[in-house]
Amino acid sequence: MEKMQCLAAFLLATSAAFTRASPVNVPECTLEPLTKDHGVKVFYTTSRVANGCTSQGPTDPSLEVHLLFLRFSSPSELFSLQINVSASAEKANRRSMFVVSSNAYVHLTVNTEGCHLTFITTTRCMVQGANIETQQTNLSSSSEELLQQTKKDHGGISSFAELENPRQIHFHLDGEPSSNQDCVPEKNFNADPYLEFEVASDNVKGCPSSSGNPQKEAHIVWLQQDPQGSSPQSVDLNIEQNCDEGEPENQLPTLLVLKSHTGVTWNIGQMFDSLKFLVSGKYTMKKFGAVQMPGVDLPDSKEGLLAESRSKEFAFVASYTEITSAKSITLKLERVCGRQATPVTEKPQMEGVSLESFMQGLITTWKPWRCLDSGIEITLAKDYLRQALFENVTKVTDVTLQDRSCKATDNNTHFILRSKLRECSTYLERDVVVKNQLVFSLHLLPGEIMVPFECDLPEKVFLQLYPSPDFGSEPTTVVEVNKATYVQVQFRTTDLRAQLQIEDCSLQTADKTSSQLLIGGGKPLSYSATFLDSPSSTISRFSFVYKSGEEQWAASPATLLCKLHLHSQLHGDHYNETSLEMTFKTSSTPSHSLGIGTVLGITFGAFLIGVLLTAALWYIYSHTHIPGPMAKMQPVAENPPASESSSTNHSIGSTQSTPCSTSSMA
Ligand SMILES: *[C@@H]1O[C@H](CO)[C@@H](O)[C@H](O)[C@H]1NC(C)=O
């Protein structure tokens, strides 16, 4: 009851405003195309495509092939758009292929609901999204040629649609295949219900120069679609006012003129208080629920509609838009709110996407980087950058990594950047994923554009020796005799489920004439080889103790050779061999297992010293006549070269009599 009273009051107020209206002395409105600076944008969704058809599809009945040709009225610009593809559960197993071509550079983001799709696109079109396979190729830039080519390639086609200025596309794969034998394009084709897309009208006009400081404004929308038999048509209409800051302060009195054939019902969404409207057909307003109200008769011409607006004292037409077909229409009005707009240099914007995110998409699709053990290499063709991105907009002046001191060189045709793996703020995740970002500086534009990237180091096997069981110190190539040596074999891969197993490991002499198995058939065999706990499935660890005397190659370098069994998603099951050159080192602390040669050497040395000492003593004794020679000789004998603690008590007498007794020292 209250609602109806409210509605009546509203209608009264509206009509009262209009009955008071009389033509006033304001300049005539001459329509001219609006630019984006005028702050009015008109978006609409429709299933009417410029050209389109359906047919029974390719010869392979499990395959659907849909051809989309995206035509933009300003092909030198960059576009970014989204395509949402949905399929019912029973269709999810069918293979669906989209062939997409465009007359402009396009970055396409695909959202799918679980269906797996293949996208074949031109090189001008970059596709990103989960669950999709992409393939870039040269496709004809004529939609007619492309249609014939696609039919030939797949023995038929499921659907074809040429879309003008799309911003977002919704595609439903649920429908039954068409019964048409052949896909023969029709102009203004109705692709309902499988295809709907959002368009920014490129046909918005207005008369901005007819009024210096308008106190009120009119927006006129003429929906020109024909009645579809007797079926009711409805259109959703929304107005959005956007402020770059805060709320619109003074809401301009605004008149909305909505013209259509009389069978259309306009569903008008949320709106602001100062809005009045003239509607043909019928309309509902969200604020009054589902109550349908009758509209008024409006003229069937542009001049008539302008005159109608003028007659209601809204001579300033801020926008006039003709739309051939729509399911919903949105007017977006940019308002200056609260403060005076100050001119700012802004990065060029594309429809709904910043230059930054466009570049991120583009560069991420190109992948101009290579990550190797030797470092990161980035090569960017300047031609490619210019054509694809900045033609007529700006150009790249500098490219660096996150660390701005790591700068690309410019050889006239390419930007080339090389850096070592652990420099230039490069982050290495799990020792295999290399992360950094490219920083682009642009001519005449403030700020920088960052494009984070990561790339994987190639799969590789590492064999390393460590002196301690914590595997924490620097790897070594020296094996200490009689001490445990710790061996780690690591399979570097991004695949978290990859596996490594040691099959065999053996020690070989450098000339490969002699070898000894440490591990055979995955089991420890000799040199006290023992498997150790490993931190992951891609690392295997064991230790062994090399004892001298078992083999006689202690002096020469040797090789540790391991045969491995690897498994990764990328390469499946495979075998690999890895080896490491190493040398042996005898422990510096003495032990009871010194080689027999060493023992003999020491013995002979001691014997020789004994003989020489004896000779020297006899010489001294025979040339001096000091009595009690024993007392004099004692200090000399205290310092024999084989300085064992037991030798200090040896008397010269015993040395003289039994020189070979020193052998007990060994
Ligand atoms: C610049 O470097 C790229 C990549 O290494 C190379 O292909 C190209 O030929 C070079 N251009 C000139 C002019 O040397």
C-alpha cells in the first residue's frame, strides 16, 4: 500500500516537472562523436553478431569447432578481453576447439568451468587460462577465408561468429549440434542462446560543445531491435555514476530517454534521485518491485528524440546512442566529484585493463627468458615490442631486472640481458625455480612497468661428496682413507612427485682397469656402504668408508660412478649415469695400519742415524781426551730424528751395541 502511494507521488512529480516544461532559449544540439574524455560510456550485452552461422560440425562427431572472429574498430590499439566458457556435465567429455582470429592485438583470458579446451589463435592473439591448450599459428585476417580454411581443416564447423568490439564473451557449450548441413554466414545473426558478449558502444554521440556549463543533461538510448514475433522482450538498464574520489556531490538533474518498439519491457535498476525518464514500451523499476508501468509514445527518428528531450527543457544531450540489439545496457557516467579535476598524465588505458596488466599478459605469453645453470638470458625483439604494444603510444627506453643495476644492452634490434643465477636479486626456489622481474621504462610515461617472471632450471642430476653427515658443508672431491665419506645424489626437477633411486655405484680407477661395487642392484655391497635417510624423494644419500690395503689405488685419482633410476612427469621412467672424479687422502693422525713401505722406511732411517751417530761418537772420542765420555754424549743422543717418547731413555751404550733395537720404535 505504502509502495503504491510512493509510486503515485513519484509519477506525479515526474509529470509535473514535464508539464511545466516549455521550449527555452538554449542553442541547438549538433551531435558529434564523443571521446573518452567526455566521461560517458555505454556498454551492452547482446547475442546478435555481425556475421554468424551454425552447422552440424566437423566429421569427427566427438569434436566441436567454434570459430570466433574479433573485429575492432581501432585495430592499432591493444585489447584485453575475457571469454567465459561453460558446459553442462554431459558435455564435459566432448573435445571443444576454439579458433580465434582478430584484426587487432588481443590478450584473451579464458575462464572455463572444468571443461578442457583447445585454442588455436593467430600470432596477434595471446591466450591465457587454466585447463586450456593453446596453439599459435598464422590465420587469415579475412573472416571469410578463415571460415573456409577452418571448414576444410576439420571437415566442418559447429559455429562461426564475427563479433564487433567485444569486451567479454560468454559461450555455452550445452546446446545440441545444429542440423544445418553447411555454415553459411548471415548478417546480424542471432547467436542466442550459446553466445552472448559485452560491447562498449563505439557509436556514442553527444553535443558537448553546445553548452558551456550545463545545469542538467539528457541521455538518449535508441534500441532498434525488431519485435521477435509475439515473444516478450525485456532489457535491463543500469546507470552507474563513478567518481574518482568520494560520492557525486551535486547530482545533475538528468533525463533518460529510452526508445524501443512497444513490445519491449525496460527493467530499470538502481538509480539516483535526480533522474527523470521518458520510456517507450513498458517499464519496471527496481525500487518499486515488479510493478509494470506503461510508457509513452516516442518519435521514430533521431531529430524527433532530440526535440523531445529539448521540449522537456533538457536541451543539452550528454549522450545519444543507437543500439541494434541488447539484453542489458549500462550507462557509465564519470563525474567530477568534490574537487576540480587536475590534468594528470596517465598511462594509456585500454578498455578495462591497464597497460601494466596488458604487458604482463603479453610478456608472460612470449616468455623471452631462458634459465640455465650459467644464468638468466633475456632477449626481447624491439620490433615485436613496438608492433605489439606501443605503436603510436610509447616505446620502451630501458629494460632491467628487479635490481636496476642489471640492465639490458640494446644492439639496435634487441634488448639483451644476461645475469648470473645468484645475482640481480634473483630468488631461487627449491634450487630449481628462478624468480625475478623485468622492469620496463617507457618513453614519456612516468613510473615503470613490472613484469614478474619465473622459469625453471633444466632437469639435471647432481652427485656430490661431503665430509660430514649433515651434508651442510661445502661438497668435496677428496675421500679420506678410513673415514666415512657421505654421498648425495640429487635429481633437480620442478616435479614434486619425481623420484630417484640409486641402482649401482662403483669406485673405478682412473684407467678403468679396476672397479669395486659399493652398491649393486640398490643394495649396499662393500666398503661399509650404508644408505642414509633422505630429505625428499628426489635425493638419495649413503656413506662408505674406504680402507687402505683393500685396494692398491690410494695414490691415483679415481671415479665414483652411479647408475640411477629416475621418474618424472616430463620424461617418465628413465635411467641416468652420473660420475665424479675424486682423490684419496691418507689420514694425518697416525694409526696402526700404515703401509708396510712406510714402516720399512722409518726403520731404515733409524738404522742409518744409529750408524752415523756411532761413527761421530767414535770420532769425538778419539780426538778428545776428556775422561768420562759417557757423560758428554748423553745430550746428543737425546735428539734422534724418529722422535718417539720411548727414545729419550735410550743410552748411547745401547745404541752402540744394538743399533737395530730402534726398530721397536716403529
Ligand atoms: C642483436 O642480438 C640478437 C640476439 O642475440 C641477434 O639475433 C641480432 O642479430 C643482434 N642484432 C644486431 C644488429 O647485431
